[in-house]
Amino acid sequence: MTISVRDVGEDVVVSFAGSLDTTGLTYKRAAAINAEMYPHAGFLFSSPGDGLADEYESALPVSFPYFGVGASEGNPPELSLSADTGAGAAFGLGSEYVYLPRGYVSKERFSGSSTYKGASIESLRIDPGIYTTALPNDIVVLIVSSHPSATDPGSVPGSDSDPGTGGESDPDPLPNAVDNGAFESTLSPWTFYTNGKGDASIVSPGFDGSASAALVVVSATGSNTQLFQNGLSLEPNTEYSLSFAAYSNSGRNVRVSLGKHSSPYTNYGLNRVVVDLTTGWKVHTLTFTTGNFSSSVSDGRLFFWFASDARSGDRYFIDEVTLSPKSL
């Protein structure tokens, strides 16, 4: 489950989407919750009005680390920040309690949002950052961001103009072999696979204020964990450039491969190349020459390989993936 708290126009929007494994949680009762936050206590709730939710108890606290002072140091101080509107499912975390939609079935996907009108991350006194909390058998990620809008030319990756050309862009950009490399609103046609335990989803915002990015959560390690896209069209004996932005919460690395999607899984130019990640966004570029095929193919698979480096609880963020020939 991923929760996003971000500035949207003149409001702050809290949105969440994903699923939760309720194994290890004990159902207590139906309880009414509001759409509100207690940053100084690590609590967050969302509800479409004063709605009922199923209250579960955890053996250990499930609150987030403190993510701001909120209203706790106001004059007079208040306990919570109250949202103006809520939509979708009811959901919340605080102390040792988890609140889920009524009749929730473990691992079923749900989503919702709440809006704090006429506010900003700064005015609500919330601290941007990435926060996590663990359920007995799952992880919840909270991302607080006040990045500028991606419509600001200065915040769009690759938007720096060339003074020698008067800021004109290349009228004929080279084709990107990858579809949806910016992970705009959906993961498709990317696929996540693991023989351990984990999940992949879309989170907002992405790199440098972009709309969204891919998040891979490794809950339990396995011998095969990857995020991939197949059906890529490639030219033989051609120099390509692979570029992407990424980071991991632990700073652990990822490996990148490009090969034939099906058996015998021929290497097409990249074979688990180690990419040195940090704990903050960074753009990585790999230049290579395609090989081991003599004519155009459309069965390429690009995959990010996590099994060699990831550990339980690691989270990887990936955005702005491009795979293009250096020239045609």
C-alpha cells in the first residue's frame, strides 16, 4: 500500500492505492473515522465523510514516524489536521490500529483520497520525505512531496535548452523502444514477477516532479524478482542508450538486462549490468551495442533485476525509462 501526500494547485491531496495482507491483524469492531492527519504522532486517516471502517488491532504499533508538527504547535494547539472532503474507501493507521474498508478481504485492492483545501505542505507544517511502517505481514509507504508542477519547464527532465540553438528542441527525436517509460497513471505494459514476495505499483510524484513513477517493494527475497517489459523492437549491431532515473530506500543496487524474452533468453546487449543506486533520485545512462541477432527483432525484454541485491523491506523507485538508438 502506498500513500501520497502532495501539493496539487492550491490544495493538499492525500491519495492511496494498493492492497494489504491482514494476516496477523485481529478484527475488533466497526468504527467511525474522519479524514484527518496527526503528523506529530504519525497517524493518518481518510474517509468519505464520517464513514465506518473495520478496525483491526496489531500486536505492534503501526504508526508512521513523525512526519511534521502539523497543528500540534498552533495557538491554540489542536490535535489533528482535518480534511475538507474525502472520497473512495475508508482507510487509516494510528497507534496499534489499522482501519480498512468494511468487509475488507485480505489482499484485495482498494483506493481513496482526501483533500485539504486552500493549504500546502508548508502551511500544514508537514515534512517532505518517505516514511514507512510495517504490519505483521505487509508494508505501508507514505510519500510526502512538495515538488513543483511538472508543467514548469525547469522541472521537466531533459528540458534544458541549448543556448546555441535558441532553446529549440530536436524536431525528430529518436524512437524510444520502451512504452510508458514515465509510468503515467498505470504500470502496463510493464510486468512485475517474483518467486519471493513483493509488489509493484504506481506512486506520485515521480522524478523531478513528474506525475508518477514505478515503486517496487520487496517484502521477502526470492531467486527471481524483476520488473520487465517485453515485445521490444531492436535493430542489430546498433549502438543504443538506456537512460532511467532511480533510487532505493536502502541504497542497494539494481541490475539491468536486455535479451530475448523467450528461451533460450539470448543476451541482446546487456547482461545484469550493476547500476549503483543511492537513496535519492539520480539519472543513470548505459551505452551499449546490440548483439547476437542479425536482423530486426521484436522479442526483446528489458528488465530490472532485484534478486541479486535486494533485501526484505527494500523499496525501489524507477522513472523516465528510455531505450533509443544513438543514431539512425
